[in-house]
Amino acid sequence: MSSSKVTLESFLIPMKEISFATRNFSPDTRIGNDGFGVVYKGHLSERWQNRTAAFKHLYPDRYKGKNDFRNEVEMISNINHENIIPFIGYSHEGKKMIIASEYAINQSLDHHLQDPSKRSRLTWVQRLKICIGAARRLEYLHSGLGEGRTVIHRNINGANILLDGNLEAKISVSGGPIDQHRSIMTTFDQHGSIMTTFDAGASVYMDPNYNESGMLNKESDVYSLGVVLF
């Protein structure tokens, strides 16, 4: 048995545990959805430290093969940073694929900016702190995972910058309360770029060079963060 398999098995959450936590995926526990799946909020049992979690119920047609989901879970389980939403676990039974992550109590940055009352309470010092946290997270994904390992987020925007109880920026690599994007872990070619055919986030935040060429690089994420700052 490989070490990666042992690690993944330790994160496996029985589907009956998730069904109980979400009251069988009750509409009352639904907190969001996007093009990749539906998100539910729930409380896990003592076995899982009674944690409040966001459960992303993924659409099966978003994965190309049976190993696609497992590869993504393996990537997420090996990423750890103070500005990344903690990964709790996953479940895969039949066509049901779920990723569980820690619930961000203050939701997303755009949730605060779009609500006039919340926006007025968000100071410029807090905004700067949030932006610095997001930038540190990107730096970690781009260059902090070790030689030959890089994650390109591809979907940086205000909805995907989540905030904890202290308004610290916590961005999900995958399956978070707001976003479910297809981050890429890869090595670059000699020009520092890769070719992709996947959709890569909201067009208004995307690097125009990517839209024209289909070539992704770390600067694509930096551009998207720049739009958030603007």
C-alpha cells in the first residue's frame, strides 16, 4: 500500500456521516452553488472533532475520469498553509463526490463588499490585511510546495477569498464554501507556462494573455489578484 493511499484513507468520511451532518442534504443547509457543485453547511460528529464544515457536492460530469477526483483530493490533502482553508476530508460513493473543508464563518470578501452595511464596517486596515493574506497564499502555492511542484489557482476573485472569525483571508484550493475550481498542480515548460483546455475562472478576472493563447502561468493568478485589489 502506497503512502499516498494511507494518507487519503485517513481523510475518508463515510457518506452516512455527511448525510447526517447536512440532514440528508436538506435545502435548509444549502449555502451556495456554482458550475462545479452545490455547497452545504453541517456539523460533524465527535469523531471529526465536532467541526463545522462546508460540504461541496460535486457534479460528476466535471471530472474526466475515475482517477480525476482522487488526484484532486490527493493534491488538496498535501497542501497546508495558514491562509488556506483547512481540508477536512472527502467521500466518494457511487457517483457522489464530496469534499469537506472548514466553514469560513465570515463568508467571502465580496459578500462584505456588496453589502453596504458590511462594507462600511470593513476598515482599510482590514482590507489590506486580507489582500496580504491572499497574496501570501498565492506565493505558497506558486513556490512553497517544493521543487517541481506548483499549483495555479486559476480562479482568484472576491467570491473565492474567504474570511474566518478574525477576518483572516482563507482561500480554498478546491471544494471550499464558495468556490470549486480546477486548480492545477504541474511543472512548467521552459517558458514557465502550461497549456490547458479547462475553463479557468470568471473572464473579468482572467489574464487577457490566457484568453488569447490558452497558456497559463503564475502571472495569470497575479493578474486576477490585481483585479481584486482594484
